[in-house]
Amino acid sequence: MDRISESAVQPAEIIALLRWYQDAGVDETIGDDPGALGRPRKAAAPAAPVQMAPPPQPVQPVPAQPVRAVSAAAVLPGSDAATGDARRIAAGCNTLEELAAALAAFDGCGLKATATQMVFADGNPESDIMIVGEAPGAEEDRLGKPFVGQSGKLLDRMLAAIGLDRTTVYISNIVNWRPPGNRQPNAAEIAISLPFIERHIALMRPKILLCAGGTSAAALLATREGITRIHGRWFDRSFPDLPAPVPTMPIYHPAFILRQPGMKRDVWRDLLVLKHRMVELGCL
């Protein structure tokens, strides 16, 4: 294997690339070439658009997969004061409007002080399908809606591939304020935010829940398995005040797909799995 000269790859470039992978929810690598990460990239050209149009063949039945049950109690964070307040406040909200107002008034998450505004949700609150991402980015922070930047445009194309759009799904995030510099939210920020998104899901009562990216999946499913291992698999996630577990599936975050267009085959398969379950459950 050719060795890469120090002049070809600067440490700052490697650090920036690693940070991007972390933000996208990637916590493992696949492949047998350890030098690939450090190879210089062509500098300028923007990523080619990812076309998510479905192949012409009809959706085929997807074989049944083992389903793992996940209880709400298994993922509740520790009982520090701020998290305890978050649980109490969230539990007292009986409508989405009450929850949004309570979250906007909540000062227990330090991200509120550095963000422009809270990003609560977008889409149809009557939908049977709820998508939960990680945290707002710069465009989301500016506009006050989740998934409105380049990742959001790709998410829209992914949804359109199986006949969905923002009038037929509902979208939110684990964390409702943008972390500075678009960094990944840390464990404490996720723990404080978790009671609110759990209550958000319980009030929505979705028939299907999608975790967009590894951070969302780890927070809601209490799993240490990377997104490359669990995407496209179903979990039964229990929530307080819901009579039955919610079928929950992790999917790749659109930001990851923008940088890895070779993953389109896996993405399409996951969308077929989702479409099959939608038909099975009679979703909107």
C-alpha cells in the first residue's frame, strides 16, 4: 500500500472528516483499507445530487425480521435536577401546543442560550409516521423547522420515492436547539431533551417511528450498535401512556447519504421495508 505523505493530508483535514462522520452518526468503519480515510479528496466539486427515484418495479413483499422490544424505562437518563425537571414538565403536557410552549420556556438545556430559536417540528401532526432526527443545523436554526437544509432536501426526495411528503409525515429531533458549530449533542444534552421527545412521540401516537441517524437511534433505542448494523431493522419501542409499543426503524441520516452516495442501495431497501410496513398497518 502506498504511504501518504504528510504534505498530502493535513491533520486538520483528517479531524474535520472524523467530526463529520461523528455528526452523521457513524461509529464504526467497514472495509479492509485503513489508509482510505486519509487519502486526499478532490477539493472543489460539490457532491453529486443523489437521485432517490424508485426503480420501475412494484414494491415486493419484505421478509419478516426479528423484532427487538425496547422499553421506555431502559433508556431513561439519570435523575439529576435538570433532567428531573424535564420529566416533570413534559409529563404535564397534554397537547402538542402545551409541549411546545413548555419546551420553549424550559431553561435546563444550555443549548438554548446559544441557539437562535427552538426547532420544534414540521409536517402533519395527524400523520401516522413520525421521523426523529438528531438536532437542528444552521438552516434549521435560522428557519425554525427541522430538516430544511441540504439534508432536508434529500429527505424529501427519499420520502417522495415511496409516495410520502411533509403533508403525510411529521418530523422532529431529539434535541430542539442547535448545538454550536453543528456539533453532535453530548450525553447530558440528550438526557435533558429525552423526556420531551418521548412525550412528543406519546402525544403524536404514531403507528411508525423512524430514527434518522445513529444519534437518534442510540437515544431512543438504548443501543450501542452502530447505524450501519441496525438500519432497516424493526424495534418495538414502548412509551409511557401509549397502550402498545411503536414499531421503530433506524435509517441513515440524509447527511451521511450525501457524502456516501454508494449507500443508495441500502437506502432504497430500507424505504421498501418502510413501505411494506405502512401498507401492513394502513398508515396515512
